[in-house]
Amino acid sequence: MIPEAHAMPAPLIVITAGHKTPPEPYEQAVERAGGQPRVVVPGDCVPDLPDDAAGLILAGGASVQPARYGSGIEPGVKPTMDLPRDELEWAILDQAIGRGLPIFGICRGLQVVNVYYGGSLHQELANTSYAPFHRPDQSRDHLAHPVRAHGGRLEGLLGSEQLWVNSIHRQGIKRIGAGLLATVFADDGLIEGVETPDGQVLAVQWHPEELAERDAAAHVLFADLVDRSRRLTRVGVTS
């Protein structure tokens, strides 16, 4: 079990999600790390990022609209898009980046970050040369394959040794976005983690929220976000 953190006031962590995205694993991982979660889903209009938001999580969910990276839907790909959510997350990313908030993307969230920065996606990994272990028919917490961090803030958090992760995605990074660093990879070469050079934006392809209760490497990703959010709040960046 990973201990819960209660030492300091809980910073507000906004979690963007779809209407079909179960929010509880993300909320629990944030609370366990000492943060106060608030889930935001698409509505009739795109909301402003709350004034007291101290950090942002882009949760997993439906595919990013291919038109956002200059593509149509490829043959044999079943579209599972959520256009209102794309609109929501693009707008909130603009605001969070502009305010200097720490940002953490998870699965779809990594794909959103990559496309936001001008990258593109493989729409169906099963149609590529990448290994089939990226979406096994297993439980969401099944450790499907290893990854390894190579540099950047993610290596500082995860270490440089092999780390086993779960895998619940059909899509992945094809062309990395401009200004992003690829710092975590699966054994087959697929990019599994990206970040900005200043470490403001981190994103991983797996689902650490499903592992964070018992896995220290998963928990530390949320703890780092909450810690950075708390330090920003302390110095008055979000005031």
C-alpha cells in the first residue's frame, strides 16, 4: 500500500475526462498523493480553467480526431472519437500552459499532448509492426510489458531500470510533436513517455492511476504533480 499524504494543504488538480471515463481511479490517485481532484467533462461550452487550479491531468479515453493531425480515419480503424472533449482539452491546455501549471497526460492524454504540439498518431497499432502486447485481453492493472526511461524528468522519477506497466491503448505516437522530448520507450521502440524540456508537461502511454495504490513508480507520478502544484500555490502563481 502507498501511504496517503496529508502534510500540506491539498492543491486543486483538474482532471479532464470524457462522459464515459470512470473518474474514480484518477481521483483516488490524486487524493492518495495529497491533492484535491476536480473532474471536468465536456459541456455546452468550454469552461475556463478554475482560478484556483494548481495542476492538470489529461485522463484516458476516446481517440483524438485525426483531422487535428492532418489525417482522415484510416481503413480498418473503428472511430471512437470525442470531438467536444478535444475542444475542451485544447482550450484548457492553452490556459494551463499559459499559467505555467504542471500538466500530466495519461494514455489518451499523452496522445493529446503529442498532437497539441504538432505530432501525429498511429491510429491502430495492430496494423503496424509494433508488438501486440499494447492492448492485451487482460484486466486494467495487468502488467503487460516493460518500459525504460532515458533522460528527462521522467527518468528522474522512474529511474533508468526496466519498469513493467499496464497497457490499454490501440493508438500511439507516430511523429513526435515539435518541442517534445521522447524519454520513455517500450522494448519494441514505441514511445511511452514524453515531456517538455522544462518538465512542465509530462505524459505516459500507460495507466498509472490503475496501479498507484500498490506500485511506488505509479504513485510517484501523481506525487510529483501534486508536489509541483503545491509549490506553485505556495509562491502565489495561481493566485
